[in-house]
Amino acid sequence: MRAISIQFFARVDSNTLSRIRAFSREHLPDKRETLLYFFSGPDFLFATSFFPTASTYVLAGLEPVGSIPQLTSLSATAVEGSLRSLENSLGSLLSFSFFITKNMKTQLSDGPVYGTLPILYVFLARTGNTIHDVASVGLDEKGNIQVLDEPVGATATNQKAIRSAARGIRIVFSHENGPRQTLYYFSTNLADSSVARSGFLAFCERLGPADSFIKSASYLLHGSGFGRARVFLLNHSAVILQDDSGIPLAFFDSKNWRLQAFGRYVGPISEFGHRGQPELAQLFYKTNAVPLDFGIGYRWRRNESNLLLAVKAAPN
């Protein structure tokens, strides 16, 4: 497993991540302190590659936080099985740039080492970071954060934790000799029926104007069921970087947003064929989209990938 993982990471860094870092330096020079990455799962890898200097990262998905027990207490067979499961979980992201949701439901829920936490640890380590502190956290309905008095990744054991609709993990880390940064991952439902009472959006609002990143988001923000999350991102983001699975072009008011297209827009993959945007195709054609030298999103092949950079206009 170790040798294969090293090869995977070396390949993805050479073919994709190093080029994303170059893209970030050229096209994302003015970054905010906070990076919001809704529908991310445990994808810290792409978040830090595009936005390496954020002081606070907020990732959110349905996947559980999970747990990492003391490995020395496990049998050799259990350790080997856990490592194999972890490698399988990483495979689609490192190969295609996105997690496959239906696979994650089983890959991130089985075995003594499970959930998003081990994946976050791997990504933090592979990107040269040192972890200083890890805590279980929850949110109340007003977005106040609670540090939970329980082992990291544990099942809720007290009434305060049970009432929290957004439970997660807080990891404080640093890169080499750089400042300490904070990564939050919340296991929470961003659908309108749940997010209104979870406290998650109120928590994000307290962090101030943010940069937002959306990738391989199952086109959820195209539908009516995720309107609250969509409106929040439009109202509270200074910059939104997304592929076409993010917020539909029709929601970006040209008076408020400056748009720049990158790559090629060839429409959604067949699974999401009904989410095509003719107006987005026109934008890419008329504005002579800047080529991308890396692949990303569901259209992960380099000559098919697209990104849209939306920068909010400064108030008069």
C-alpha cells in the first residue's frame, strides 16, 4: 500500500497539484482569510492547492468524521485491511480529482479506521503539514462552536452533542515554519430542510467575507433544494472558484460579478446530462477562455475541464 500511495501522490502532484499551485499564484493573488468548500467531503488536497494561505478552511459533506484507534491495539490483519480501505478511498480523487459519493458510503463507514479523519490526516501529512491539535466540535443553532468533551470522532454521548446538527472536527496545523492554520470538517446536510437549523451557515457567516471553492458537487446547487446554500455563497463570498457543477451562471448578476472562464466547457457527463448550460457555453466561447494545463472535476481530462472564476465587484 505504501509504495502505491507514494506513486499516486507523486503522479497527482506532478500532473495536477503543482499546476494548480501555479494557477493559484497567477489568477488568485488576493485571497481571503477563510476558504469555504461546501460539498467537499474530505478533499483538503485541492483546497490547499488552490488556496494555500487561508487561515481557516471550512469543509462540509455528508460523510462521517470517523475515528482512528490506537493502531498498535489492532491485529495485523485489521491494520492491513484498514490501509487497503484507505487506499481505495483515495483512489478516485488521486486518479480523477473527485470522490465517488456512492463508493464513499461504504469505503468510509467500514472497519476500525473509518470516516474522513484518516483521509484528512493523510492529506495534511502528504502536503508537508504538522498537526498541533485535534478536537471534536459541534454547532448550536446560532452557529456557536462547541468543543465536545469526548474522544475525537466518537459517537455523540451527551445531550448537547446530540442536539447539534453539524458535528465535526477541528484540526490546527502549520506548514513548515509558517503560521498556524485551522481546518474544520463538518458532517452535515446542506439541503434547505436541514441547513436552516444546523447553525452551519451562521458559523460560516461569522468568519467574514470568504473565498469559496466548488468542485464535483453533483450539481446540487442547480436545484431548488439547496437554495439556502446557494444564496449564502453568493452573498458572503468575495471570490467563487468553481467548475460547472457549482452555482449556475444565471445566478451571477453581471452588475455584481466579474467572470473569467478557464479551460473548455463541453457540458456535463451523461449522469448529469440534464444540467447543461447553453449560456455558460456561450461565455466560454465569446470570452476566449484561458486554457487549463490540468484536469479537474467530473470532466477530469485536461482538454475537457472547466473552471469559472467569479470576483465580486467592490461596493461603490
